[in-house]
Amino acid sequence: MAIAGSVSFVCDHCGKQHALGASELEFQVAAVTEDKMGEHIHYVFEYEADCDGCGKRIDIEFEVWEYPLGTINHKDFTMSGAKDIQERFVVAHPQT
């Protein structure tokens, strides 16, 4: 399983709109814990870039928790240099 989706946000300095597609979202598994109800998977993706409108640094860390398997039960993010974040994340099942 993996996290897929899309993200858009605005530079908080110049107002330029930015968008990240599924191919740019590279979530990594940060932790896996298990209890009698099943696995809890914590994913993290860190975006770091300069705004192509004004050059100001944009840093965003996205966190997604999957539990039960196949279901996103919590999302969070921290940001610097961005505002108006819109995201759509889903649990992606591998193609067979």
C-alpha cells in the first residue's frame, strides 16, 4: 500500500499557486505499529522547494495515518512559506 493524491497551495509571499501531482508525492513509511486490531501505518512526505514566482523557500511536511488497512484515519501538515493548502490523499493499492 502507498499514499497517492494531489496537493495545491499558495506561496505566502507572492501568492503564486503551486500544485503537486501524484508522481511528485513520495510518501515514505515512518512507522508501523500493530495491535490486536491490526496494523497502524504512519506515512510522511516532505516538500522543500523555492517558489518559482519569487524565490522564497517553501517547506511543507505532510503526515498520513492509515488504520485500518486501506483507510486514512488522520492527516496533518506543518508548513512554512505556504498557505491555503488543499490536499486529496487516498490509500493506493498496488496493481496486480
